[in-house]
Amino acid sequence: MTITVVDHPLVQHKLSLMRDRETGTANFRRLLREIAMLLGYEVTRDLPLEKRHIETPLAGTEAPFIEGKKLVVVPILRAGLGLADGLLELMPQARVGHVGLYRDPETRAAVEYYCKLPEDIADRLVVVCDPMLATANSAIAAVDLLKRAGAPRIKFMCLLAAPEGVRAFTEVHPDVPLWTAAIDRKLDDHAYILPGLGDAGDRLYGTK
């Protein structure tokens, strides 16, 4: 299992702004999109390249292009959409799937309510995104679903992770590499990440 904490100064600065309770919805949304683009550079660092002949205004050359079919970005609804927006700015030709999961308030288990994926997902690299990896129940359920759908290569990207979530996710899906901007201290009694940044979905969409 590979865990990458992206500690670039720009990522850490923007994350600190997002943690601040005084940061409003518009700025929170913008910062999440910007961090998603920065994380996306790291997540896609090992994409294979192939050479193709092109003509520049001055000469012909063998230029590098991404090899094979483009990626599939799969946000976990609803908060994952904020990260997906940033990834799509970086990779506008990527396909998009959607996985809808909510956390049962009693059991904290992930309950699926929606799933729509590209038909050729078996031929593509899939990047699953969700801002928070807390208990990891939603992340595990989403990756389970994608593996059943035939996705052979999956990466997971989040903004924040808790040590408990990292352990749970890596135990179930040791073959899926994980990228995050920070691994925080712990989960509280309500399974929120501490110090965290609150409920990412509520702050993203202004629902609280």
C-alpha cells in the first residue's frame, strides 16, 4: 500500500485556510478546487506516455502524449464533487462516474443510493475522490463497487485522512494507493476528523 502526503507549501497553506471556521462557502469551494488540481498533479505523475509525430510552426518532432484511454474521475457524492471539479479543470477530457453513499447515523456503515459509471471503465485508470477519509467506510464501499464493475486500476484521493481511516482502508484495499494533503490526529466520538475542518459537504454547499 502506498500512502502519499502531499506537503507542498501551497497545498498546506490552502488547507489551513480551509480549516479556518471563518472561511466562507465561496472561498472554501475555490480552495477545494485549487487543492484538487495540485493533488491531481501528484496523483497523475506516473501516467504512461507515448511519442507521436506532430508539426510545430517551425519543424516536425516526436512529442509525448498520454498513452491509452483517458482517466475516469469518480467523486463520492456529494462532497467529492468539489474535488472532481478541480481534477476536471486539470484533465477536461476525463470521463466522470458518480457513486452516491451516505453514512447510516446509527451504524456508521456506508449505504449506496446511486451509481453511474462509464461502460468502458475496465479500460481506464479510475481516480476516486472524497474530501474526508474518516472511518473509511464510504471509501471502502466505493472501491468495492468499482472493483465489482471491473476497474483494474484505482487510486484514491482525499483532502484529509484520520489514522483510523487509513488503517481500515489499507487493510481492505492494500492494492489501492492513497493521496492526501494531511493525516490528522484522530476521530472524535462522532467519527469526525480532529482537528479537521468540519463537515466538508456542508461547508462546500452552505447547508449549515
